[in-house]
Amino acid sequence: MSKRQESKYKIDRRLGVNLWGRAKSPLNKREYGPGQHGQRRKKPSDYGLQLMAKQKLKGYYGNIGEKQFRRIYAEAVRRKGDTGENLIGLLERRLDAVVYRMKFAPTPFAARQLVNHGHILVNGRRLNVSSARIKDNDTVEVRSRSKQMALILEASASGERDIPDYLEVDSGALKGRFVRAPLLADVPYPVQMEPNLVIEFYSR
């Protein structure tokens, strides 16, 4: 288990939000940060708000490393159109994000692990790179030998999340299609994401 995965709920408490909207989050019991000064009220600066927006977005997608996240941001800037919308679209095209959205895994961390361990096929071929970018009309499915895994079956049957409109999923076959890149308004985030503040953070 990587260092980034082992303490996912610490991210919730540090940011002060239930990032994935899960019932298990410690924030459901203690709505304040960790540590001795966790209950103090803090008024963040503009920089603090921008940093928080960036940390929320990075954390939500399985706590992506800074170097990788900065590369995604640079790609969003290069593309035509709104940089914030481009950023969200690129993040949602990540294979681990698509596996999570299709409800083949209960968390982005579990989705990354499924991909890394070779349980996922893209267009019929095994792909074990969690950051791989999915294209429009690509099919993503759980390989046949992995379809009876309890983690996958429980996640697929869970009512905790809905599958968004930019994906088509056959939950029985554990197979889906990436229809199109979403806009920010299409993505079912449990908390408010502010890619515009992320852009401001990197534009300083």
C-alpha cells in the first residue's frame, strides 16, 4: 500500500470536508481538524483558499502527486476553451477515475489498486496504468476472472453513488463506455470543487 493511500480519511479531517461523501468519514463525528488546535476557527487568506481548492481536487482523485497534477494542469492550459473545465475533463478521463465513476470500486484508492493489479480491461485489453487517459467511446470493464471479487460486487450494488450521464454502464456485466468528457456541472462531487481557484493558484 502506498503512502498516499494508507490514511485517506486524514485528508478529510485536514481539509475539513467529507471529500467522497462516505458514511465512514470521521468528519461525520468530528467536524473539525485533527490535532491540538483543530477546533480553532481560522479565516484563510486568498492563497489559503486557492491552496485548499487544489488540495481538495488532488485529494479527491486519490491524492495525486504534485508533479503529476501540475502536468495535468499544464495540459489543461494548452487546450482550447476554459482551463478549469479542461482540468476537470482531464481528471475525469483518468482510468482510475472512470473505474470509480462506473462503481467498480468503492473509493478512488480502491479503483487505482484494481487498475494497478490488472483487473481492468480497456477496449478488451488489460491496462494497469491508473493515470492512463480514456478516450470518447472507449469501453472499460472488469476482466472475467475478477468479476466475482467481493469488493467489486459490493461497490457495484451500493446505493451510495449514482453513475453520471457521461458514462454508459451495464452493472450486471461490469462493463461500461466513456461517452464524453464532462463539464464541471456534470460531475457528481459530494463537495464544491473550485477549479477556478486552482487556476489562480498556479497562475500566481
